[in-house]
Amino acid sequence: MARNLPAFDLPRPASAVQALIAANIAVMLASAMVGPHVFGGSLADFLGLSWDGLFGGYGLGVVRLVTYQFTHGGLMHLVFNMIVLYFFSRIVLSDTGDRGLVHLYIVGGLLGGVCQLLLGAAAGLSDQMLVLGASGAVYAIMVYGACLAPRQTVLLFFVFPIELRWLVIFLVLAGVYASFQTLHGVAGGTADAAHLGGALWGFLAFRRMRGYYLGLGHRGAPLWPWLARFRAARVAQNRAALQAELDRLLEKVHQQGMGSLTSDERRSLERASRDLHSKGR
């Protein structure tokens, strides 16, 4: 007799998580398949972050501050980062929503990349350093999640239970120690300063900008508030100028009659009336 077994459903991530994971996998596949044929070498070398690459390409090298976040040096590097991204995003999404998660990922990776480049320069390793991977971005999401749910228990290496706050504290301290080792000439193969930069953004995002991320997640707030404020100010300024011109022309008509308007003033009157009417809808 068949028995009804309990269903086991994997958590379903939001579309933003799927998109980020898919982008990372796509870059890995492209690097394996077309890199040597198109770029004459590894695609990772082309998309990775370095001092030389940052200032190359007639200023377009700054794009590598983003592309390196989706480029990994090996399969296990990719798999580990995507596992962490997948599970920690479930905690963070309750605050940030899809847009906020992507913003947290990108900005955390940006700060992480800058920190790693600065560490390399301070250690005299600028010409040897190529930064790859989503680790800085993932650390931002992980630390934000730890601030949001510090006592939530996770399984370290899928075996050892540990609270998020202790896991993050341990990883950050390990990154600080490894970064000091790099400064003293003992360089490992890990971008520890990128981890710390991402962790710093995750902490600041929760402590200082949580309202902004809540707005992105739940209130449809603009992704770049300063740009939205600038656009709103420009619209208000243009509207005020149109209104002032319309008032001037109407006053002239009132005082001297419609025949007093020149052909240019008539066109200005029609245009100002039309624009103000359309913007007032």
C-alpha cells in the first residue's frame, strides 16, 4: 500500500536571486567556452578587477568594478558563493525586496573591490593582484542578514549549528587577521579585504540605511533617491518658468489685447499652455 510521505519543498528564492545566480553561472560558462577564442586568454582575466584594468580602456575599465563580481576563478569558488547567496537572501529579502537585494549586492561588491585594491597597493602587490568573485557582494548580504536575525541558527558546512552573529564575527575577525598578514608580505589566495569591504557595507546598510532598503522593498521607493530628487527639482523649476512666461503673456493680452502679441509670443503662449496642461494631468 502506498503511503503519503511528507512533502519536502526547497525554499523558493525571489526572481532577483535567480537572476544573480544565473548571471554568475553564465559568466563561468562563457569563460570556459568562448574566453580563449574571443579574448586570446581567460575571460576572467578580462572581466576581473586589477589596478591596470581599472584605468584601461579609455576610462571604461571602471566597469570591472561590477563585472568582477560575476566572475569566478574556479567552480568551487562559484558554487560556495552561490550557496551562501541563495540561503542568506531568504533572510534579507524580507527587508529589501528584489531591487534592494540587487542594490546591496552591487554596492557591497563595489566597496569590497575598492578595499581589496587598496590593500594590494598598501602591500606592494598591485601588479600581482586580480580580484574575482562575488564574495564581497555576498558578505554584504550575509552581514545584513546577521544584523536582521542575529540569533538565527545556520548549519556551518551543513553540520555544525551556529548563530548568525557568531558566524559573522568569526569570519570578519578571520578576514582582519588575513588582511594584516597580507600587509606583512604573507599573501594568501583569498580577497580578504573584499570580504571586509562587503561586510562593512552590509553593516552600514542595516544600521544607517535600513529605511532606504525597506523603501525599495515595500514602498516602491526610487533606487537612487538623489537622482529622483534632482529630477523632481528640475521638473518643478521648468514648470515654474513656464508658468511665469504664461502669466507674463496673459498680462500683456489683458493690458493691450491679443493683437499686441508677436508671432513668437503667440507660439510661446500656445506652447506654455499646452505643456502646463499636459503636466497637470
